[in-house]
Amino acid sequence: MSDPNCVFCKIVAGQIPSRKVYEDDELLAFHDIHPWAPVHVLIVPKVHVASLSDVDASHEKWLGKMLLLAPKLMKDLGVTNGYRTSINTGPDGGQEVYHLHMHVFGGPRPWAKG
Ligand code: 5GP
Ligand code: ZN
């Protein structure tokens, strides 16, 4: 259920510190260590699933909860003008940490034009 070499499993287990913003029995959300936006949080399942390509029907409940949590967290964190969600999957998807996670980027985007 957890991978001893996985950085997000270590965060879930409290072996690596993180700035947590939400936790329940199935999910953990915390600030990204290298934020790309004024508010940049990661939502992860507590169970180790390497990527979105590895999900199955038994994961349906917490997958749905991840989407429901994003707007709640943005509201709680004071993001009022929109945000972007992203699940990077596999090498061509730009995934670096192989424990499924959803990025939620809120606040003005430094890369946005104008
Ligand atoms: P990926 O490219 O896999 O979608 O994104 C992985 C994200 O995890 C990156 O944005 C990176 O900054 C973040 N990250 C990697 N290691 C840690 C860590 O130890 N703590 C936190 N809070 N974020 C991490
Ligand atoms: Zn893991």
C-alpha cells in the first residue's frame, strides 16, 4: 500500500515534513516545495498509486474526492479569480514523482501574458 522509496509516501507517513493544508483518511494535500504559482498545492491519495495510468475502479471514490477537494481548498486559501488543475502522467506528461498527484495552481500566473 505504500512504497518505501516514494517521496509522497514518506510525506503521507510524516517521515518528510510538508506544509499540509488538508488531510482525511484517504487524501492529503500540501504546498508544493517549488511553487509555480502564488498558491500551488498537491492533492495525493494516501495509498501508493504510481500514476493516473495505474488507477482502477477500486480507486473511484478517492479519485472523485480529489476533484471535489480542489475548489474547496482554493476557496479556503483565498483564491478568488480561478485556478488550474493538472495531473501529469508518465514521461511525456512531465511526471517526475511517481505517486499520483493533482497540482492545483491558484493566483495570478507568472507565465501569463499582459
Ligand atoms: P510532477 O512533475 O511529478 O507532476 O510534479 C512533482 C511535484 O512535486 C513538483 O512540482 C515538485 O516541486 C513537488 N515535490 C517534489 N518533492 C517534493 C517534496 O519533498 N515536498 C513537496 N512539498 N513537494 C515536492
Ligand atoms: Zn507513494
